[in-house]
Amino acid sequence: MHASIQAFFDPVTGTYSYVVFDHPGGHAAIIDPVLDYDPKAGRTATDNAQQLVDFITARELQLAWILETHAHADHLTAAAWLKQRLGGRTGIGRHIDAVQRVFKPIFQMEEDFATDGRQFDQLFADGDSLQLGELTLRVLALPGHTPADVGYQVGDDVFIGDTLFQPDVGSARCDFPGGDARTLFHSVQRLLSLPDNTRLWLCHDYPPDSRAPSACSTVAEQKAANVHVRSGVSEADFVALRQARDATLGAPVLLIPSIQVNIRAGNLPPPAANGHAYLKIPLDLL
């Protein structure tokens, strides 16, 4: 049975979120949902997430899973908000604990913040499977961008997070804590070893002015034209290119708020005595 897939694009962060389902009236998963955040005002909103709710409600779907491909550094996840409204279980790669251990001291998070991933309902290892009604999703470990990156494969479709972008954009940065260009190269090769007609669903697109945003590419397209890691590019050449490029990149605009929320599975920090949640800005540290 083929999965039904609906993509939703947030132009502010360049992020694609997905609803994957077996059939109308059946079971659904949401992958990489976005919580709107205004960094100037420190305000959250749920416009993007509400689109997912409306789509699921209109098709009478039961939400089984809210899945993250990794702890994003460029947008906040709406996983907690969606779970409150639609139910479902949250899931992420099991190495999220390594990411939590890095960032807990950086953000001086509360002493009892656990760094074993328990904020998520399920931590996935490579090869794990999860049921979505009549569909079975398989987990692919895709580390390199972060240690916790995973993809979700259902038939000829794979949701690959930030591992690759469209061929004219390239590949994910590897300079975050725990990232490694050599490891990313091997994760990419794992994807490119899949059949040529396999569809790779991306978490982001940052298109040039010459084209519109696009959610999907194929293995064949990536092998033929990816500007960083097409067929014939050696591991050494990719690592040199990736490391040189990463050295020129600034921090993502939403890095500081995103990480603090995303390693909590989308929950905001515990409220202060006045009932409001606060994010921290570490000075001269990142």
C-alpha cells in the first residue's frame, strides 16, 4: 500500500512539514511540524500547526505519531501543541540524549531536566519500525548533521530531514555539536544506494530566485546533480568542501530559541513565578 503524503511549507523558516496517512478515515503521522515564532517579540503562534490540524480533521484521521527527524536549530517544533489537541505519540532518534547533554549546561537548564530523551514518547534506533494503520514506517539512522538525525521510510518514500537539500542547494551543515562531515557523507551514501526512483522528502528548501520551493527529489536526481555530493564526489572532497563551507556560515536565526524548545519535545521551559515561560540567551558562549 502506498502512503498518502501532504506537504506544508513555511516560507518564513523554509521548512516542510508532512502529514503521512494510509487512507481517509485512517491513521496519520505528522513529521517535523513548525511552531511559529517571532524573534523580535518573543511570541509564539500556531498558524502553521493549525493547517495540519485542519487537514487531519477534515479527513477524519487519527493521529498516531508526531515524528521529528532531529532537534532542529532553525525552527521550533509544534509537537507538544499538536499532541495536546490531537493525541499521538512523539518520537525522535535515540541519540537525542547526546544533544541534550551538550545543550543543558549551555542554556543552564533546570537541574532536574533529564538528558535521557524521556521528554519524547519513543526513541528510535536504526531499523526500528512503527505502525501507521495499514502502513509500516522504518527508521533509518542518518547522523552527521547532528548525532540524532533519522529518516522515516515508507515504501518508496523517505523523509530525510536535513541530510540533503534539493540538488542545487546541496547538503546539511555539520558544524553543530556532535556533527561530522565524514559521518554525513556515509549517511548520504546510504540514501543514494536506494533505488533511483525513491522519493526523498526534504525538511527544508532554500531555492534560488529561478525556481519555486520544492519538497521532494529522487535518488536519481541527487546522484546526477547534487552540488555537494553527486555521484563521483569522493569522501575526502566532500569533507573538505563541507568543512570549508561550514566555516563561513553564521548561526541560524532561531538557533537559541529552537534548541531550548526542541530538546524538550516542543514543551516550553517551566514557567516562572509569574506564570510566564522564559528562554535564555547565553552571551559569548555559542
